[in-house]
Amino acid sequence: MTHDRTVARAIQVGIVAPAVLVAVGVALQIASRDQLPARVVTHWGPQGPDGFDSPWTFTFLTLVAGLGIPALMTVFSIPAMRRGERSPMLRLMPAIGLGFAALIVTLSTGSLLVQRGMDEGSAPGIGPIVIASYAAAILAGLVGWAAQPRQELIQPSERRVDPLIVAPGERVAWVGRAEAGGGLLAILVGAALALSAGAVWMWIAGDPGPALILTGVAALIAVLAGATTSFTVRADLSGLVVRSHVGIPRFRVPAADIAEVSVIDVSGLAQFGGWGVRVVPGATGIVLRNGSALQVTRRGGRRLVVTIDDAATIAAVLAAASEAGSHADQD
């Protein structure tokens, strides 16, 4: 019953409530259509209105962003909750979606309604509407958070691994790759392509400012994708090294600093708030997919988690390295 209630409330907050807000906003926009000029102000610059288009532009924005973004954020969290995972992040995602819907609906509807009865090409400033939009977003987000059941993080169970037996003088190493799953790659590639297409459109339209920004963001996403979606993992008796295939970032845990080694099951969204290189209290994660992962606990208590196939074998190698390092310290 609690499981069903958690999922149902997330859907209500992240999908149903935004749909209601969007329906109200769109209804108000359509009702004011006869009082609006044929072309309304759609963008305000430092010197005042500098962008004009059909009033339906605001309605399109309200529908696409007000429904699509909250639904996307909620859909990411629902499968994990249905699997029984719990985390404050899973509770936060629908709440953020609701807050975003409130922001878009208030901003687009308010920007349109203030132009009722105005001449084409003229409109008052929207500073108060922007402030009201952010206030509405914060309020809706807090309501969305409070409306959902409390979710405490469920820590994954650890599976200890016996050290690999290494004969005196024998050398042993494990080398492999940790690579992103298809879903994460699709999101990154899709985002880069969409931004690139937008940048090309802006360059063709002769709007260099936004075009330059979109080009820079697309390039940044491409660089981040290259640096955070594929890692070389090497474990031997000297310890663990995890290095991006472009060279950075790089993580190293010497054998002498290994306190414990185990295998755990990781849910990127629930435990780390997403995928990629993640830093959370007490741990650093190279989380490229959900599933089996290597967990190395340093002597200081901080953990390094790497999602990788054959985690048990690499854990056995590192357990042997830790044991060898402990014997060296005693000597």
C-alpha cells in the first residue's frame, strides 16, 4: 500500500498537477486572444521589447515546456520507485517538475495577459511577472515536496568478496572498461544535436549572441560526454586506477589506502542523483548505468563506486592488494 501510494503521489505531483496548471494557463491565454494584437512581444531585452511573434507562441511554449519537462523528470523517477527504491532525490524530481510547470505557466501567461489592449509592438516591462513566476515556482515546488511521502535512502546491501589467492612473487592485474549505457549516451547525444541544430538556426537567422551561447553549450556537452562516458579501469597489487579515455578525470586508490572492497547494486538516480561522475556525501561515483558496481572504501571512510561488469573479479584483486598492503605496513 505504501509502495503504491508513493508512486501514485509522484504521478499526481509531477504529471497531473502540471497538466492542471497548464490547462488553466492555456485557457486564460485563449480567452484573451481577441484582446491581443496580431503580433505580440515575445522577448524583452535591456532596451525593451525586441522580439515579436504570434500570441500562439506563448501557448505552444506553455504546452511543450509546461507538460514535457515535468513529465520527463517524473518518468525518470517512477521506475526506480516501482522497484522499491527510495531516496530524497526520487521525491525531489516530481516536485521540481511541478515547480518548473508553475514557472512556465505564470511567466508565459502573465507576459501575454499584460499585452491585452496594447498596440502591436508595444508592451510594458515584465519585471514583476518574472518575480511572481519564480515565487510561484518555489511555492509549487515546496507544495509538491510536502505532498509526497517521506523517502529515506535505502542503502544497497554489500557483498564481500574473498581476496584472490596470489602466490609469493606472482603478479596479477585486471584491466577493463566502464562504459555508459545506451540511455545516458542517447540523452547526451540528443542534447548536443538539439543544441547544435538550434545554434545553426540562430547563425542562419543572423542572431550571433544566442547562436554563440548555444554553440558553446553544445561544445561543452560534447566535451563532457567524451570525458565522462567511458573509463579504463585497472586493478593490481598496487591498487585501483580509474581514468577517462581522454585522460581526465582520473581517480586512484593505492593499496595501502584500501580499507574494504565489496560489490553493490547501484541505482544512479536514487543513490547519486543521476549518472556520470557524481559526488555525494561520503562517496564519489562513476555511475554510468544501474546495476552491479565495485565499491572501494578508503581508510578515511570515503567510498569510490564504479559501475562495471565483472565487479566481483576486480573486487577480489583489490581485496588481495589491500591484504598485501596491510602485511607491508605490519612489516
